[in-house]
Amino acid sequence: MTIASKLNVAFTMQELTGYTYSQFGEVKVPVSPYSGSSPTTAAGKVYNSARKFAISGTQALEMAADSTLLSAGSGVSFEFNLWIYMHSKSVSNHMCILSKDDVVSFTSREYDLLWNVSTDRFNWENFSDGSNGSVVSLAADNFGAPVINKWYNIGCGFDHTITKSFIYVNLGTPDTATQSLVFDGTSKFAFGTQLLYNYFDGRIGPCYFTKGGLFTGRERYLLYNNFKGQRLENILTLGI
């Protein structure tokens, strides 16, 4: 198989303002109704530009409803691979990069990727039954503390064949933790926020998602591409 054959959703984050959408056309993520303004753009890593989020403007992108394409559930492996850049580190709150997490009712929590203000680590959190008590919060300790004004390639997901959640940064050794499954709830997928909370201050570049399997070690290496990343058009046309 190739990366192209595995992709379920692929966001290049090339829109100048407003919504972002999967280049396959299945998923559209509009500006959050709770945001002060739309994420704009700034210099990118893989492409010339990336979407720029800001805490001060409570800028975020959030789907209007649940998407099964971005849900997990019993017996489902999945993996995100994306590029991010932090403009600052909040002194009081976590900063959420992406999420499918109902932090209002606390009954349909699924997953989120964030920077943890308490530990100064990238954190991958997922929930087995949608409740707070079912969380596995996994820090990228093998990588350590990130710094601001630098690009990072993050991979995170869940391997149902060994019931392990995982996170890795810049193709490093993954941190793993045991988890039974990742809950398939009704939360809305979002970039830059956990619904109304923990806004991200930085840039998000290409975000690739595979479901029903994982990227192999070779595929992760190709996506990292010596810290240059892979444009979607190369993945699709070159058969990577």
C-alpha cells in the first residue's frame, strides 16, 4: 500500500481565511461560531503558507456536526501526521492543536492533541468511554519540551491490534500507553481549540489522517522527508 491509498482525510491548510477542507472533499471545517475571528495565514513549512491561530482572537476552526470519517471506535486503528509551529507558550492554559472532545457535557470525549502548560510537553489524550475517568493522557516525554518559533512534525493515534495509544515528534521514538479503545462519540472535530477552551497560539500546516490502519515506519519517514514534509500533490501523483 501507499500513503495515498491510506489517506482518509488530508488538510493542506492553504486557505487564506475562513474554513479549511479536506482535499478529498469529504470534510469541511468552518470558523468556530465561538471564535472572535478567522485564523489567517503565515509562512508555512511544507507549503508557502499555513493557517495561523491566535489565543488573543480566540481563533479556531470547528465542524458544525460530528464526522464519522474522523471518528474511531471499537477495533479501529488511526493516526494523524501533521506539522505545527508555536508562537508562544500560554502561562495559564493548555493550547489545543486538534480535538474531537466535548469538554462541556463531558459525556462524548474522544481525543485531543495539545501542548500541556503544566508539563511543557505535547500531549495526546484519548478516552475509552467518553467520560473524564476513561482518559489516557500521554506526554511526548521521549522528545521533551518544545520551543517556540520552530516547526514540529507530530504523529499520534491508536493501534487497536496492541491496544496502545502513541505519540512521536520529528520521527523520534514514540511514547505509548495502554488504552482499550478510543470512544466513537458525537463530538465535533476542531483545529485550535477544545470546543470553547484552550486556544492554540501558532500555525498548523498539512494534517494527514489514516483510519483502519497506521502509517508504516517507512511511510512516516517519507512524510517527515528529512524535516521538509510532503505536499499532498506529491503523495498523490508520485505514488508515495
